[in-house]
Amino acid sequence: MKLNNKSNRIQVGILMSPALLIFAIFTIIPIIRLFFMSFHEWNLSSMFEQSFIGIKNYKVVFKDNFFWTSFTNTIVYAIVTVPLQMLLGLIVAILIDGIKKMSVTFRILNYLPVITSWVIASLVFKYIFNTEGLLNYFISNILNIGNNNIHWLDNRWSGLWVIMFLGTWKGIGWNMVVFFAALQQVPKELYEASSLDGCKTIRTFFSITLPSIKPTILFAWVMLTIGAFNVYTSVKLMTNGAPAHKTETLLTWMYYKAFSTGEFGYSAALSFVMAFSLALIAVFQFKIISKKEN
Amino acid sequence: MIRSKKSLFIRYFFLILFSVVALFPMIYMISTSLKPNGALYEFPPKFFPNLDEITLNNYRYILGESRFIKNFLNSIYVSSLSVFIAAITSTALAFVLGQFKNRFTNMVFALLIVTMVIPGTTLIVPQFELAVWMNLINKLTALIPFYTVWVIPFSTFMIKGFMESIPKDIIDSAEIDGASIFKVFVNIAVPLASPGIASVTIFNFLSSWEEFPWANTVINDSNIRTLPIAITGFFGQHQFTQWGYVFALSMLSLLPILIIFISFQKFFISGLVAGGVKG
């Protein structure tokens, strides 16, 4: 179809405009506004009269120890949960790929954590990891290997481990489905050829399966890294940053500064630092992808 | 490939193990929701309730409170309306982006993709300011445009793929017959892209149904809450959290999702549109 006359151009315009209008008002304008505000003095007391202060907000962010804690926590979360859920998801996909009966059943069961909402999953984990919860009871009264007083959610690293455990648990199903679809695409002749050559299973995996699903691995890696930076609800509901903001992630800390202390300028600058870090990571990931393809 | 019995056994063993880990928290939630509320602080905690103490009292309480019924209806209203608007607007946009490629449409598409990378919650401050300016605070309507705009980029991206795969001959012959662009869109493009539109809409419904940060920020009144906010609303209300109520309401809010999941399982587990549930 061509845009060779006025009527066609008008019709195309009418089709595009509702989505673009919504997108412009509720996403583009807030992005521009956020960028603008990150260079202004903007807090509860100066809600309506903001003065330009250059990069001061950014300086404050980089000097803030709490920022670095939340930054470190987010990076650790990404470094631990992304490869772990990819590995476990791939293992489940490979296991299911090799069976005939109940393949659908196992995929459904392992996908259930993905459709369980973050709110519900976080609360169940909070309940299990409570100091009076099931896990402590299991450790101390069934296994008899410790006291039943472990404050899982009240310490920085144990709290983060629970948060990361939840993130991994919830992500395995997504990876399983994505990798299972990729495994189905690997030409069966490749496997037959390798079994004729007498390849061992493990060698077949590294020389045939892994290279064939490489694009999917990279796709999952990029998507999950973005997802890891999005971590918010689980932290908010399980630890809420406690103790003393040691388990905050970038988004929970941004939210806290905006809505609890009213430092909007700080949060705006933090949002851009975060978006910029994510963009850097994405560029790095795409560099690796294109390098490996050469 | 020939598999030995032993390797098959190992596969099933590990698959059952993974499935147990996947299901364990949910089973524990169901079992807790069936215990009497008073038993929840009892020592020792039990994974399964005793048969004689199983009770539906938590569910009875939830279903007897009119505000929870309202929360349920609020969630249905907000999620349905926003996925409906998103489906229509994204399909129209995807049609144009897929069928009319020029510098402008390519630029629009690139912009949509770039915003998919930005975590949605980073924009919460200016979006909150926008909602204040539009006088939407503490109103259910405040959720709809934002839920719509969050799913537009991904929906457009997915549906565009379907629009591009429409055979050129079909569109050309319709054009020769004198069909306008609107006619081609409604009569040819939409029917052919409908599997894509349907699957995207199902995923969008899930993400609107479970959305927490935004609803938690703009809505306060317990009658206007959506389900995720109603569930977290139990905390801080009493000195002890009534976990029985929390999990009974959680189960009830999970029920529609489970029904959708089981009815459309092939959309979910085939991996075609798996990207929809991330983030």
C-alpha cells in the first residue's frame, strides 16, 4: 500500500494517532519532565517553584551511601538471579525435551510461579521466612541444626538472599518455556549425526545444543537483566528496605526518596543514573552478541 | 534417540523435584487459607492443617465483606478496560508500522522499543505529578491510561510481526478492488492478526491484574482499591497480620488468572509470546 494521496495519508494518521497520543502524554512527556526536573531544586517545599541547580542532584546521588548500597544490591540481584534462573530454566527445558509422557503437565506446573503475582508470591515467601515461620521450624525442630531464631528478613544479606530466591523461583518457568521453544527448533539431524559419530551426551550438549540456542540465551539474558533492574514489589513487601535501608534496591530507594522524604529532584537524578547504567549494560551485552556472531 | 530406562527415570525424578519446588509455596498458601485464623501463630507451624480443623471461615469472611467484592469488581473493570483500549490502539498502530515503512514509522517504532528498556517505575514521580494535574488521585480512572500505555510498546511490537506476515497479494488485490485503508485494516489485517492480538491481550490482562506500585501510589480509599492493594492492605491494620485472610483473598484473586491460564495454556507454554510476562 502507498501513501500517494491525501485520503490515504489521513486514514493512516487516524489509525496511528490514538496509540501515539496516549504514548506521548503518559510516557514521553513524563520522561522529558523527569529529565528536566533532575536539574532542578525540586522537593515538597518547592513543589511549584523550582530553580535550576545544574548537576547538583546528580552530585548528591553519587555522594549518597544509601544510593551505593541500593546500587550494589541491584547489581548483585542481577548477577545472581539472571544466570541462575537461566541455568535452572534450561535444565528443566532439557529434562522435558527428553520425555514423551506428561510434557505438557510438567510445563504447566513449572510455569505456575510465573503467573502468580509478585504481591502474592512475596507474601507467601515472607510468611515462610518469618522468624516464627515454617523454615525456622524446619531447621531447628525437624533437622535440629540450629536455633529457631534466624531473622531471615532482618539482615542485609539473608534478606537479599530471600529476595533473590524468590526472583529465581519465579523466573525459572519463563526461562523453561523460552528455552523449550528454542530446543524444539534445533534440527534433529544434528543430533542423529552426532550420535552416529559416537558423541557423549555432554559433548553433544556443548557442541550442538548450546550453539543452536545461543540467540535465545542472549535474548533471555538481555530481557532478564532489564527485569532484574525492575525489582521492586518483592523488596517493598518482604523487607521494605529494612534494616536501615540496607536491603533497598534502586527502585525502592528512588520511591522512598520521592514519596517518603519528598526529594523529587534526587529521585529524578537517580532515575536517570539508573536508566543510563541499564543502557550501558545493554550496549555491553549487544557488543558481546555481535562479537560472538562474527 | 534411544533413551535408557535409567535416564528416563532420572529425568522424571528431577522434573518432579522441580515441580514440587514450584508448587510448594502455593500449596502452603492454600493450606494456610484453610486453617482457622487463630491457629496461625500456633507452635509448631504445620504444613497441612489437621483434617478436623479445616475451615472455610476465612473465605466466608472475605466474601461477606462488601469492600472485597468491590475490590474484585474494580480489578475486573480496570484490567478489562485498559487491555481493551490497548488492543485497539496498538493493533491500529502496529498495522501502520508493519505496512507503511518510511523514515517516520521506523523512528516511531525505534522510540517504542527504547522505552521498553526503561523500568516503568522510574517514571512514577512525573506520572504522579501528571495524575495530580489531571485530578485523578484516588480515582479508579487514574489506573487506566497508565496501564494502557505500559503495554502499548510490547503489544505493538508483537502485533507488528503478525501485520508484516500478511501476504502482499491479499492486500494488493483488495486495493485493486478499491478498498480503502480502513477497509483493508478492518476486513483483512485484524482477522489475520487476531491470534497475535488475542495472546498479547491475555498477557496484558495478567500484568494489569497484578500491578502493584502505581495503584499503591495513587489509590488510598479501601473501596477504590484493586485486589493487589486490598491484599497488602491487611498489613499494619492490626497488631498481628491475619494471614488466613491474606491468603484467602490471595487465592480468590489468583482464581481468574488460573482459569485464564488453564483455558489458554498453549499461549503460555508454547513460548510464542513469552516476553509478555517479564517486568
